[in-house]
Amino acid sequence: MRIIPAIDIIDGKCVRLSQGDYSTSKIYNENPLEVAKEFADHGIKYLHLVDLDGAKSKHIVNHKVLEKIASGTDLKIDFGGGLKSDEDLRIAFESGARQITGGSIAVKQPEVFFSWLEKFGNEKIILGADAKNKKIAVSGWTEESGEDLLPFIQQYSAKGVKYVICTDISKDGMLTGPSIDLYREILEENPGLKLIASGGVATFDDLPYLREVGCEGAIIGKAIYEGKISLKQLEKFILENGGSQEINI
């Protein structure tokens, strides 16, 4: 299972929210590149970078941060937040993203999302399936779409989506543990899906459970920044699992 730390960006700074609520924003570092370098120094190979300004503005905003991290480290970055057009994707990939995540666009303009899958391939395009009470949320989690989570994932999996990041919004930033049962249910219905768990990871002990369920990756945010999980622990986990699983992106 890949370990994927998260950096969320507002105004170029590294922040965390609770349950996607912008009013809970807490700045952890004014220099996201410093944070990313620290991750890389502990053997981490992947990064989940979210443009929260972009999610609000509905177009890419913090691509300069992406560019700095991509050029200043060897981290393989998946980038999301407000990606709505081919131009947004062009900027993201040219700025150094290895993968992009599309969430709201897959709900509101599925034909655009499918065109990206066709153009860039299913190794590069991740489906963002963020949900509360098993209902998909969109627009930076400010709206509930009415779409049911499980059929939503099944529909896209049937059409060639390979990677899915699933965030249980009620868990995000709350340090209460991840939605193990939900991930088990998703993987039972979609064998072969590369499911990346996001939200709620609170202690190092959560990671073996996610791996046993079959998650391909685990995104970790606040638990790192609040010192609940140390980078040394993550480094050891990666080494004990034969080095972080490489993916061809």
C-alpha cells in the first residue's frame, strides 16, 4: 500500500481543514516546498496536492506551488482542486503533476471527464469520489449532488477508471479513524479497483487495517501535521513493505 501525504493549499500556504469547512482552516507551514522536501527526505515517493483556492474558484489557481514542489523534489504528485477544463489539465501536467483528480467534473460534466480518460489514459486520471452519508459531494464539498457513492464508483469503474480516491467527508480532518467498512464494501463490489483511502487516518495503527482491506494507497494529512503519526514511522512502514510500491505514472 502506498503512503501518500497530503498538502492542501490556500493562498500558497500549507493548511488543513476539518470536514472540508474553509472556516476551520489552520496554517501549518507558509512554505509547502519545505514540507514536501521533508516528506521526500523520509523515503516518501508520493504526494496528494490539493488546490483549495482552485476548488472554490472552479479553475486551477495554485499551479506555481505545484511547479515548485515538482521541480524541487522527486515526489510523484497527484493534483486536484477546481480542474474543470482541458486548459486546467494542460497547466497541471505542464507544472509537474503526474496524475490529476477530477471529482465535481465527473458529476456535473461526465462527458468532459470521459474525454480526459480517453486523451490521457486511466493511469493519469483519478476519480475523486468524496461523500457524506454515502452521497457524493461536489464544489469543494459545499454541495451534495444526490448521487449515491457506490453506483457512482461502479459506473466509472465499468467505463475504465482505474484509480479512485474516496474521502468520507465526515471523517476528514477529524482524526477519528478511516471508514474501513465503507472501503471494504467498495472493493467487494469493484474487484481490481485501485482504491486510495482518504480521511480520518488518526494513528499509525490505522494503516495495517487499510492495507488488509485492500486499499492501494492511503492519504494522510492532519495526523502528520498534528504529530499523531511521525515521518519516521512512515519511513519504517515503507521500508518494511519493500519500499513504497511503484506505479507507472
